[in-house]
Amino acid sequence: MSIQYAILGLLSWQPLTGYDIKKMFSDSTFLYWSGNNNQIYRTLVQLHKSGLVSREIQEQENLPDRKIYSITDKGSKVLRDWVLSEPQVPQLRHPFLIQLAWADQLTDNELENLLNRYQEELEMQLLMVKEQTERKKSFPDRSARENKLWSTISENWIRFYSNELIWLADLRKNLSA
Amino acid sequence: MSIQYAILGLLSWQPLTGYDIKKMFSDSTFLYWSGNNNQIYRTLVQLHKSGLVSREIQEQENLPDRKIYSITDKGSKVLRDWVLSEPQVPQLRHPFLIQLAWADQLTDNELENLLNRYQEELEMQLLMVKEQTERKKSFPDRSARENKLWSTISENWIRFYSNELIWLADLRKNLSA
DNA sequence: GTTGCCATGTAAGGTGTTACATGATTTA
DNA sequence: TAAATCATGTAACACCTTACATGGCAAC
């Protein structure tokens, strides 16, 4: 899946500039792209070319013009079709498991050290996601059902890191047994 | 992280051809690359150029020569350094959450249908990972500690999909409440 | 007689990243 | 006076994927 549907989704709420979108990406965990300029600005141009978004240009003094993008009817339809399309299972890229796979060459101390460092990383991520959920002001509130959906999405990430910590604790137990 | 350390890891067990490696990738969940030719054969050439692997060529009649790659001392060192390097938190690409994020426009029926299809996908994946763990003959057994590490790695994937199913059930409860 | 396995490789393109570039305004 | 924010964009390249190409052998 490419970034374009995520952008269409954001625009389905409100008109935004590329800069706004970029910030929303980097503030959000579940919109998992880095939010780099290259991709966002190019995608917006493409969406505009395909008629899925419209563009209003606001001139500014001493700053580049603001280009405010809005979703079109066609864009809304494409978004809806995508939302109804075949759900994909999450893709997990887990380099740490690959490190572990060949970690038998390490001493017990080195291995323990590795596990400790991984645990720290996880705890940091978990904290970050929790904070994000608290703030969450970057996105507007909507219907009751939408609020449920959104809080369940945050919950998904929190559980992911929590479960990973549980798994890690079990790994320690298993190793020392 | 790129595919090269995974390949070095496989070669740290035994000499292999590109074709062998390709099969191991496509048989394995946690080596999460597609195992396509282009990447594997090119990476092997690069590893060879950098002196991290050596290559023995076995001629065959009527078939392309087998190129059997083995890890070198230098390669073993590089692998070890990588295993000891800073663990990275897993990268989760979860397009379904993005679908859900904009799913408020759907009717209750459409949403339920979407959740059902996602559940089916998850159950299929879970089955596949479990079967893989049962078979698991593609990789040789080693020390007791290594066996622990490997079974914990499989366990990580099984839990991931199981937890996702639990989360999905909770989402249903939450929506109907 | 078609499918799958063995074994190599190439072509083309999609998707994503980091870093570079500009330049005024506000904040610490 | 250094950094962050606003706002656009480009360059270069890393990584990964699907599909194409060859061709013999074995199995069903």
C-alpha cells in the first residue's frame, strides 16, 4: 500500500497543505511513513493530476505560496473503495529477531546486554505511543463510532509494544531455565 | 537493515547457493523479504566483492554452474559486530489500521464485513506460521541455547497474530457496546 | 504433456529515505 | 545569536518487488 490513501484520508477531514500533512505524518505512529518532503509533495502533485484532490493557492509575502489541497468527489470515491478493499495483514519487519537468530555465538553476558538494550528501546517506544495517545490533538474529533475506532487504533500500538515486552520477559525466563 | 546480514547469518551455518538462500527466504516468515532473485544474487556478488564470503564454482552438465558461497572469517566478524549492534524496534506496517481510521463512512454491515475479512486473513497467517514452526526442517538444529532462541522467535510471530485476533475481538465488543 | 524443481541471471519500476536548498519570522 | 517554525521543492540513492529469460530433468 502506498502513502496516497493515507493522504486522501487526512484530506477527507479537512483541506490541508503539504506542510500540514508532513507534520501529521511525523507526529503519528500509525501513519508509519517518515513524512519526508519528497514523497508527500510528489504524491500531492500526482493526486492533483488524477483529479482526486483540488488545489487552492494562497499567496504570501516573503514565504512560498500556500497550496491548500482538498479532496474531490472522485477522491472521496477512491478513498471509500480502498477502505472497502481486501484487508492486508500487517507487515512486520523485525530485525531484532534476525539478530537473535544468530546470537548463539555471543557470551551469556553479551546476550543479556543485547536483551537489555532492546528492552530499553521498547520501553521508550511504548512511552512515546502513550504520550501521543494522550495528546492526540493533531486530529479532530468526530462521531462516537469514529472515536471508538481511533482509540482502538492507538490501543493496537500500545498492545504491540506491551506484548513485545512480555515476550521478552518470557525469553529471559526461558534462557535462564 | 538490509538483507545482507540475514544472508551472512544463513551462510554462518553452512555453505549455500543463491538458489538455496532464495528458498529459505520464501519458506520463512521471519526472514521477511520476498526472496526474489534480483536482490539475492546481487547481494551475494557484493558480499563476495567485499570479501565477506568466498565462492566455489561447481560445474554441471546442462545446468548453470552451481556457485556455492561460504562465509569468510571477515564475514563472520562483520556478522558478529552486527549481532551486537544497537537493536532496532520492529517496524510495523499496518495498512488495515489506516483503513479502519477512515472506516466511519461505512455502514455497520460494511464495517462488519471488513472486520470479518481481516479476521480470516489473520487466521490464515496464524495457521501458516504454526505449520512453519512444526516443519522447521529447513534449518539445522544446533545447541540447546540456539534451539531456545529459535523457538522463541517462532513464538514471537505466533503471538503477534494471536494478539491481533484478540485485539480484533475487543474491537468488536467495543463497537457493539 | 503440463507442472514443478534446479539454477542462474536481467529489466523495469515502485516505494521510501536522507540530505540539500531557500529565506523570512518567531522564540529561547 | 542560535534554533525552531513556516512552506515549498529537488537530488541522489537505498531497498525491494514483479516479471521476464533460459533450459534441462523428473514426476504425475
